[in-house]
Amino acid sequence: MTINIKNFLKDKSKLSKMGEFQNLKKIEGLQMSSISADLYGDGRDDLALFYFSRGANYATLTTSNTITSEFIPWNNNSHKKVIKGLLINTKNANTFTGRQGKESIDLIAKNLSRILTIKESKNQKGTNETVKIKDLIFASTGVIGEEFPAEKIKDRLPDLVDKLRSEQNKMFWLKMASAIMTTDTKPKVAYEEIIVGDELIRICGIAKGSGMIAPNLATMLSFIFTNADLNSNLLKTLLKRAVANSFNAITVDSDQSTNDMVSIFSTRSLKVGQNLSLNDKIVQKFELSLKKLCLNLAKQIVVDGEGAKKFLTINVINAKSLGSAKNIAFSVANSPLVKTAVAGEDANWGRIIMGIGKSGEIIDTKKLKVKIGNFIVAENGRVSENLDEKKLHEYMEWDSIEIEINLKLGNDAFKCYTCDFTHDYIDINANYRN
């Protein structure tokens, strides 16, 4: 197995070092491969396949955008709780592609199911094990409205299936994560493990995302795999709880994609008990690890925001409700004026005040306290009397900035994550289709 170095090389970016990434391990019952269908015209990997020969329990959450990729209703109409394969393409979103886009799914699904069935017959020594088209789900990312390259993808399926491998190491996981990137500058991977007696529960995750990032997922795809035998209903509950403060707590530009998807798959290879519930200690440990993994991936997406130079945390505390805290946090996080001020290393706290007010939430300005880092910039309805502008400016030069908004109205809180807006963001999106 060799990694396609073209997936790592981007204009104005440096090649990431292997040591920067976690060491993901093998998930029993999972095979994977990635190749190039030359969708970009430069030979980079743009197709990825995850295959579960014994089937996998799974759960998926998708965008709440009312316009979606053609793949999303296909997946939703499956109504299956056990699947065998996930195929992902980049470069083309298969969104607003009409009849051609829908027919493309049928073409690819029929060919992939046939090729996988042939593979199964060889592996199972001539048995009649079949992979049905409804055993397959799909994901895509890329440009909206362009004709879907079904023939190009179909022609590469035999090679994609032939390259499926069950042996996975750090390099192989990075290869898979690289194959689903679009404007990302680096692959995004995360790993967690839980010791249960003499057994090791493993959770591996990959993600892509850089721009068109907002709550209710983002322009992001994330796929999480575990060997723990958890049923699909439990996986769905755990996934919903995990994304609340991770993938649904990030924003780059407030634009919500048509293709967002986060999925979790259990290969069922490690038995951890029957009829488990949220109250079981094993499940509770698993949930904590899943939340940690999702937050890790979500933060990687923000750090890799298009043109981003700074990571920004907005922490709203002592709000009257969780909804109020979220509204205020995202109102500030999505403000272009706040984000450009951070890019310019200007502690223009007045823009934060503006963002709080435009949220529509009722605020008591005399109680409100705003901090940038450890510096109180506003309190008692005015600028802080002890504000040291010189030291604050030095803090603004850091690559990670935190803004704390203390409402002093209740006990709820919410933390969201975003990045600055630089001129590179404009350059990337002005030339996205070139």
C-alpha cells in the first residue's frame, strides 16, 4: 500500500508530518481502499470504499439543509440497520443534478453490489452470499450542480474493490482520510480506545471539512468505526449526543452544506454484552470516548478552516437557557467583523458586544462581562477600567484566542469553535471551480 502524495500537496501549504497525527489501529471486520478516478484531473485519490463483509450496525446524521445531495434520500430510503459498504467520492456533490444524478446512484450501486458479490463468492469458496444494492450507502462532497461523473466512477470500481485491505495502520488511515478531502489542507483522523477487562474497544474516525461549515453539521463528512458490538438504535442515540457539542458546535462561515453526513459503524467483532443501555458502565465509557473523538475531529475542521490562521473559542456562561447561550455564541462566532478583527489581531471588543446584541436575546448590560483571554474588556455597561491594551494586543498575536461572555442571568452555558477570516478565504472560494 502506497499513499498518494498528491492528496497532501496543496498550494501555499506545507506537507504535514506523520507525527502530527494520532496512531489509528485496526478495526476487525473492516476492509478499506481508496484510488483515483481522476475526477480532479491530477491523479489524486478521490474514491474511498469501506466494506464490512460480515455487515455492520450503523447510524447516520445528515444535514438539515432542505436541498440535499441525491445520495442522502437514497441512504434514508434504505431503512436498513445493518449495511455492508460505504462508498465516498469527492469533487462532485451530486446535488441539483436531477434525473441524471438519481440514475447515477442506481448505476453505481448495481455495479458495486455485483463486484462485491463476486468478491464474496471467491472468499467464501463458491457460496451464494450476495451484496444487495440496499446493503450500500453513499456520501459525496464537492461542487454543486455539475453533472455527476458516474461512468468514471463505475469504471474504477473493480480496482477499488480489488484493493480492499483488512490490515490497517496509521498510514492507511491517512490515505483514506486524504481521499475524501476537497479544499482541506490536511487529512483529519482521530482515535480512542477503552479497556474493558482483557478486551480493547477501539474507535477510529476520519473527517473532511474546511469551508461551508456551520451548525447542524457543516460541509463536513465524518466516518467513525468501532469494533464494539452496539446495536444501531444505541449508536444513533450516542451519535446524536456526541455531535451536540462537537460537529454542531463549529462554524467557519455560517454556510450549511447540502451534503453533510456523520456516520458511525460497529463491526460487531467485540462482544461487550447483550441488551446494553445508556446506563451500562461500558456504554458510558464508550460515550465519553466517542464525544472526545468527535470534538477532536470537529476542532481539526475549524483549525483547517479555509484560509484560517487562528482558532477561536466562544464560551458563553451563566445564560438563562442553553438555547440562549447557543444563539449568542454563534451570533458572535459567525460575525465577519469579529472574525476579521481576530485575523488582524485587533481586540475590537465592540464587535463582540454587537454580536451579542444582534442575537436577539435579552441582555442585562450592567451584568454583562466580556473577556478576551484572561483580560476583562467590558463590564458594568462600559469598557473595563483596568484594561491593558498593550498586553491584550500581545495576546491577540496568539494562534488560539478565547472569548468568554458572562451573562450572569442563569446557569446554562455553551461553547462553540470558529476561526478567523483572512483574505485567503476569499481567494479559495473565488477560485473554487477553477
